[in-house]
Amino acid sequence: MVNPRVRGLFTLLDLRSGGAFSREYRTILRTQWDTPDRVRGLQFERLRALLQHAERHVPFYQQRFAEYGVRAADVKDFADFARIPTLSKWDVVENADRVLSRARRGAVTRKATGGSTGERMVFYRDARSMARNFAHVLRNHTWTGFTLGESHALLWGAHFDLRAQQRLANRVINFCLRQRYLDAFHMNRQSMAVYYQRLREWRPRLLSSYVTAGTTLSDYIIDAGLAPLEIPAVTTTAEVLFPERRDRIRAALAQEVYDRVGCREIGNTAHECGAHDGLHVNAEHTVMEVVDERSRAAAPGSEGEVLYTSLGNYVFPLIRYRVGDYAVAAGETGQCRCGRGLPKIRGLRGRVSDMLTTPDGTKVHGEYFSHLFYNTPSVLEFRVVQEAARDIVVWLRLREPLKQLPAVELDPLRRAFTDLFGTNVTLEVRVVDEIPKTASGKHRFTESRVGAVEQ
């Protein structure tokens, strides 16, 4: 039986979206259990409808398709779709007004994102597209064993998201879904002591958190000798969930940890199920391709760049859109052990712009450094920034009361960087009380400012 608060919220969402929310939510609760072939068929059906709309009503795609000899009617399968040129952030920044559909019904909401590269990108949504995305958010919550209407806490870091919660519509959503927020942007011992007590009082069935916020709170609980919270489910997002970070969250916060992938411009894209064997793509909402350097499908098990296509946003279509996310392509095509037929990825590996480059051109992603610092027990949090080809800065937050990294750990660390980047690389180690975050409150483990990729 649906909780009365939740039922009331669904009614309000339908009033705002012309019934789009309930239509999508009812559909995807059913289609997630379809066979992989049926899911793929529905996904392609929605994709073709989007392409036809873009061709008829979106000036940018009318010109782009004509330049490349693309016709929506000629896209008969996903192989044909892969011949459509990719879309960069710069394309959108330069052509935002022309990506906006001329066949709009009702008001559109203007949104913006800076992204990890700092580029301000404007995009648009209408009530229908926001409602469809929210349907997928709520479905993903249920994959953790959570029932809508149970207590849900969010350890969140984006100031614009936290400010948005003060609007009347979001206050209604939070009331109906019993959602409460903790500010992850500034976390210190005083605030974390308060957060720990609040979570004990609230007893949430689900906690949603940025990866770093969750691990920072976990470290505080462990170091302070406090009893684990044992929240039934914690979902993580925004940053790469390396295995050791999952272990730390489980030790202090969660009975089970579920990873999630999202993109502000696209919405929820993939989420882990109870099988914990990769992340299911929300295929009714998103086409998520993992491709090689030629934008062709990456081989199963190999790493590649992610291309996103939003199937639910007709007012501002993003087709084969590159944000620089880097993931591992899944190999299997059969039904998951959980019974869902939705496709999978093997997990996000970070941003292309987060790949550091050695003098011989080898790309090194954040997982290498995660394992490196995992074996450095004094380090709670790190950030590696490649300022120039031979200039690397390492930011460290250490366990109290340490003010500098002990030589027994610093010397092997320097050797590891020398082995990787060579003896001519300058390595500066900075110990700080708090590692700077991005404007959205996220933490970037690694960042390369060398040969930035256009995104």
C-alpha cells in the first residue's frame, strides 16, 4: 500500500507534469523486469522518437545532421546511431539557444552547471522531463530495499542544491518523502559530531551521500571510537567509489553500500542493485555508450569514454554527449542475478580530465593513487594535481594529531611518484586541515591541467 504522503506527492507531480510522472513511474517499475532484448527494444524506440523530434524541431541538430548526412529515418539500429557525431560541452556552450527546441509546450526552467572543468554550461528542462527523471530517481531508491516514505537523509554538498530545498515545491517533496539534509560542503569535527547525533536520532532507512562526504564522516566515527550507525542502505555518488572507500563506509555507516552515477545535465543514469555486480543503466531514460578513442563501442571489460543521450528531455536534447566520464564496458548481455534486464556498466573510473599523464604519454587514472594512498595509513584524504607536465602537487589531510607525513610513509610515496613520472618531476606535498573542493562541493581525487581535453 502506498504511503498517503507519497500518494499525495505523486498527485502533485502529475498536476505539474500533465501526468508524465505517473506514466513513467508505472512503466519503469514494470520494464525493469523485462528481458534485455525487450528493454533494448524500448530504449531504441524512445531513441528514434527523440532523433525525429531533434531533426524536425531543434535548429542545432537540423544543421548538424545535414552537415554529416544523417537522417533520423535512416537510423535502423544502434550501429547506425553510432555514426551520429558526438556532442561536446563546448558545442552546447556555443549553441545553447539553438539546442533549445522550437516545439516547446509550457514553461521551461533554465539551469546551469560548471562541471569539473569550470565551464559554465546552460541547459533547459520542462516539467515533463524533470518528472520523468524523478521517476527514475525514486525507482533507484527502491533497489536498495528502501520503501518510499521511509526516513531518508542526504549528506549533500552542492550549495545550489541545498538552497533549492528552501523553495516551496521542494519543501513539499521533502515533507512527503521524509527527506532531511546535512550540509557536506563544510565538514569538521564539530559539525560531524552533530551529524552523528542527528543520524542516530533520525534513524534513516537510506542515506544518500557524496563519496568523500561519506568516507570523511566514516573516518570521524572510527577515529572517535563511536559505535557504527548501521544505516540499512547508503547510496554514494558524484565521485569514484573505490573499494577501500566502500569498505570504510560499510564499517562506520552502512549495512549495504550502493553506488550511483549521475550527470546534472542528464539526470540519474546508472545505479547498483542488490547483486553488487556492476551498475544498471536507466535504459528507458538514458542511452549510455562506453566508447574508444574513435567513438566506437569499447570492447567488453575495457575502459572508455562515456557518451550520454537523454531520452526524456525533448526541450533540450543532448545526443551522444561527452562530459569526460570514463567507465568500464560490461561484457555480459544476459539477465542480472537480481532479475532485471537493464544493461550494465562496470563502474565509473573518473573523468578524462582527471587522468594524469607521464612523460612518455601514459595515462594514469585515479584508481592508481587510491591504491597508493590506501597503503599510507596516516592519510585520510588526498588530492593529486598535475599543474604541468613535470610539476605535481599532492594535497594531504592526515589523521590527528599529525601535522606532517612521517618519513616512513613519505619516502615510499616519493619513490612511487618517481617510478611513475621519472626523476625530473617536481613533487610538492602540502598537508592541510581541509582539502579544497569544487564549487559543487565534490572532491576531485586527481586533476590534470596538462593538455586539457575539450569537453
